[in-house]
Amino acid sequence: MNPVRDNKIYYVYLLQSEKNGKWYIGYTNDLRKRFNQHNFGKSTYTKNRGPFKLIYYEFCINKQDAMSREKYLKSGMGRRYLKNRLKRFLSLTG
């Protein structure tokens, strides 16, 4: 099993805009393809906000888990979790 190529695994990811530093959280079953869609303006919500850096991701074994995790990470508690988890990275990037 190769988790990077296996389409049965879903990724929850965090992008940071290099333009304004804002975050975007989403989920997908093909992280490379989705990352490229964001960077090339093919995603409606992030269009004109890129380029992006992928700064965090997790994988889930099914779509429902990924959707629940995405919803949590978008909540206040989830954003606090990410800020704490990425504390060292965020202090380096300002």
C-alpha cells in the first residue's frame, strides 16, 4: 500500500498564501493534484490568492473522517490546535 498514490486515503491540508499569509483548509483524495489546482487558480475559493505553500497535512482512511477533521480544523478550537502544532514554523515565518 502506497498512501501517497492510494485514492482510498483522504488528506486534510493547510495551505498558506504567500501573498497575504492567510490560511486555507481543505480535504482531497489527491493532494498533489489539489495543491496544483490551488496554485494555478483552478479553485474558485482560492483563485487570485496564490501562490500557496503546503504547511501541514494529515491523512484519513475515509472521506467522512476527512470531512469531520476539516470541519474541526476550521473551527476556533481547530485553528488553536494548528497554531499550537505549528508554533515553531509560524515563529520562523513571522
